[in-house]
Amino acid sequence: MAQRRSLAIPCGVPVLAISFLACVAAGLELSVNNHAADFTLSTELGPPISLSCLVHNSSQAEELLWYRGDGQVRLKDGNKVNISSICISPVNESDNGVTFTCKLARDKAVQVSVILDVQFPPRLSGEETLHVEEDKDVTLTCNSKSNPQAQTTWYKNNHSLTLQQNRHELYQTSEVFQLSIKKVQKSDNGTYTCMVESPLGNGTRHFHLIVEDKKPVFPKEAVIAAAVVVTITILFGIAARKDKFFKVW
């Protein structure tokens, strides 16, 4: 019986092939909008922006991938090999701080990232009327986003508000601006204005604070006692009328 001969493959061949591919991938470079390293792109609201990724030092077709944050961007077939572009249109506030990354498909360590710095002014307007009982606490809240972050100033009746210790408290984040007033008094009546200012513009919101008289508080025990007295009086009245009715008949 003839013996089946196996095809002998030198062990060094696949190792060399893998090493060669690794060297090729290691020599590749990507650039996005002519930047070979990660960068920040400043832009404004509205107009679209284009990001173009290009493969350098490649002797073959290389597939490219785009990511928005952790999510992969779907690309058309003709927009994947050696050069790939994406368009963000229109640019809006939710794009601020988002990272777009172009990666080499067969070696995702080869990549370039772009962080969008979308600049926009604060958007704040309108007015609100608040009715608060005397000796109660009240909080005035302005919600406004902007980039760069805006600075806030509070006014009362068109004059800078003088903050009183233990009565006024300020709270601020990148999107929320609050003024709290503890145990409001009649002297707190007036129009309060929240003004947010940034290099790109300003915004204001007005609060008309009306402090109402403190409502009288009756002791619970006194209310219950009064209700009992009224009930007993009514019952005695009914009983008296009943006796009179039977005497007549």
C-alpha cells in the first residue's frame, strides 16, 4: 500500500509572514484633517464640518473605521479604503466634547482622535412669578448651557444683590445657577434677575418674588376640641327637639 505523504511546511514560514504583516501595520500612519496625532477641533453651532482620514505609507488597500464615542459609524462601501470622510451636519450642542476616532481596521491601535469643541452662547430668557409665604424658603433657578462656561451675576430691582450671610446661598454648575433665600421677609419682595455672561453673548431671566402674609396656624388639639363641642351641641339640639315633638303629640 502506498504511503500518504504529508506536505511539510517549514515552521519559519508562517512566523515570517506574521512578522512581515506586523511590520507593515507598524509602519502605517493615519492622519485626520492633516493631523497625525490626536487634536481638538474648535467650531460653532450650525455649519457642517468634515473630517477626512487618510492612510500613509501603505502599499495595499487598507480598510478604515470611524467611531463616534464608543459607537461605530456606518460608512458606504466607497468610503472605507485608504481614505474616508464623515460629515457632522448640522453641528449642535450635543456634539460638544464628543470624540470622533478613525482606526485602521486590521490594527485598531493605529488611530487618530478628534475632540469637538463646539462653542455657543448662553440661551436664557423669560420671566417667572413666585408667591411665597413669609418665613418660608425659596430657590430661584436658571438653567443655561454655554461654551465657554458663562459667569453669573444676581440682581435685585436692577441693582447688584448684596448677599447676606445665613440668608442667601448660591449654587452653580456648568448648566444650573441657583439663588436660595432662607425665611423670606416682606423686605425680600422685588424682581430678581439672573444674568449669565460669556465671551459669545449674554442671557437673562427675571423672577418676580411676592412674599405673602404668614397663614395662621391653629393647634391641632384646639381644632379637635372645637369639633367635639360643635358635635355635642348639635346632638343635644336634636334630642331637645325630639322631646318637644313627642310632648306636642
